[in-house]
Amino acid sequence: MNKSYLKQMLTYFSKVYHLGEKINTLNKKRVKSPFEISTITFVVLFAFM
């Protein structure tokens, strides 16, 4: 997959579904998590695409 195509696809999904706003509204329930919840959510969404 070409990098520009990947960038266009991510930009499209971000504009249409407002993913950035929705990811930032998620809350962490674990006290000591080594990763940010936004990073985990992005990886999972990207994997399903």
C-alpha cells in the first residue's frame, strides 16, 4: 500500500467519522497502563480497516 494512499484514507476516515474527537473522549480505567488509550484505539481501528 502506498504511503500517500494510506494518508488519504486516514484523512478521509478522520474527517468523515471524527475519529480524533471520539478517541480523545475515551477514559482510562486502569491505573498503571504503559500505553495511552488513544494509541491502542488507533492501532485497533487501523487493524480492522
